[in-house]
Amino acid sequence: MTAENSIHTTTATANASSEAPTSSDKDRFSPLDWSAFFETKRQVSIPIELDPSNITFSVYEINREKTDLPVIVLHHGAGHCALSFAATARELRTLVGDRARILSYDVRGHGETTSADQLNLDIDRLAKDLQNVLLTLYTPASSVTAMPELFLVGHSMGGATVTEVATRELVPNISGIAVLDVVQAYKDFAISNVRHWCETRPATCETVEQAIQWGVDSGTVRNIQSARVSFPGMVKRSSTESTYTWYTGLLATESHWSSWFDGLNQKFLTIKPKKLLILGGHGFLDDEMKAAHEQGKFQLSIFADAGHAVEEDDPIRTAKELVEFWKKN
């Protein structure tokens, strides 16, 4: 099966409340549509010979039709969605213009991506998913010989995933990777925080605005404008149609969380492409990573005013750092 046979384009808009805002809070936290940030949205079904789990990814793109360009691939973190990179993607488009394609997709078990194996977030599965997305989108009949230049960018779980793909050389022509706010030293801290985040997140929300407000009030995202586009991609109408529930039941995937961190330092440090590590204001490095940075093995940026979701909290600086790094390759 070729990529063309397995791709479907949709003109659906981002999941948003159909009710008009009736309060100042609703105005402040009103949803923003995905189309203000990306040009196209489509559903990409992976051929069965690549993945028997009947998976169809929800994909957002910029410059999709310009097939001769390199691709900046954006991979979101656990519990989030492709639209977590919406604000950064728009800034990237401003900076690179027509010199690159931009891709962001909902990971297995997240957003509007569907499969028969939604809870498998093991690092091996996530890496193969990224490989399959790239093969299906960019190589006719899944031939790796036509793969364009790739710049892989991943936040948190996504950072571990792009590192895994580069380590195992699952796709060719990777010119660089950027990892956002995840290192091996974060393991215990991060797993504890993810568990707390899942346990304190409300089971349902009456409106999309309420989900957005929780995202900001909880400190998940500090930038309201980014939360207004990302959080609508994280919720769906419940079966009763009277409330909204979360697409991702992240606690049910807890057995896979450790796999994101195991051996991450060595994987990151030994991959061939050039490497950028961006950390939020709470960021820290262990002695191994400090020594490697001092030896010039990777580029490091620390966003002192950002939280964990650096690409949402400071999309302008994130885009600028990514483009400046990408241009050096």
C-alpha cells in the first residue's frame, strides 16, 4: 500500500464548545481553532504491513504540498496532543517561510489518533510509530530511499522518542534532533509529577473553556494563548454529550513510563546527528550530562521563565532556538 492510498484529508475544525461564551472567564479561555496555526489537518492510516494495530494518526501540517523541502517533525509529550506545538509551529512558519515543511501529530492514545492498541506507550512502540508515520507520509511504497531531510523535535516523552529513533537509525537523513525538557535524571521526579497530574486532573469538564482554565490554573501551561489551542485537542464530548472527557487515560499506561528514561543519557549522547537540549527553568543535569555539555557534545538552552511545557510557555523563543540550531546543520 502506498502512502497516497492510506491518507485522508479532513476539513474538520478543532474540538470546541458550540455554546457562545457567557462570562469574562469564557471569553478569556475561549478555544482557538487549529487552522489559525496549521494549514492542513488529515487522518493518516498506517499500512497493515507496517503496523497490525489498525492505527490512524491525526496529523497537522504546514507547507504540505512543497514536497522538495526538509521536514521539521514535532512530537508532543505524554497526555498532551499535536496542538501543544501549535504556537511554536506558527512561529516556525514565520521564521522559515517556505524553506521547510512542518509536521505535528497526535501520538497513539492521544487526541484524535485511533488504534486497537491505545495504551501501549512503550518507547519501542512510540519509536516505531514515528518511523511508520514518516515512512507512510514521505516515502512512496514505504521505500526509505526517498526520505527527505528530517529535523526531529520532541517534548518530554516525545524527546525520548526522537532520541530512540535517532539511536536506532530507524529512518535515514536525520540532520538533527532537539529534546525539550527531558533527561534521564528527571526519571523519579517526572514519573511522580505525571502521576500527580493525572490524579488531580478533573475527570470531566462542563465546557472546553473549563478544560483550558484548568490547564492554566494547574500550571500545566503558563501561556493562555497556547492553552486555548492545545487543550481543546485534549478533550472530547462524553457519551452523554453533556460534558467533556480527556482523550488520554494516562494512568492506565503507567507501566510504560520508565521506558522513556531508561538509558536516555547514553542514547542522547551517542547518536550521530547534532543535538539540542532545551530545559525549563527547573531544569537540572546530572554529572554525566554536565561533563558532556562542557565537552561540546550537545547544545544546551535553559528557559528560566518557562515550566515543563517550554514549547507552549515560550513559543517565540522555542522557535527561534530551533531554527538557529537547524541552520547550523
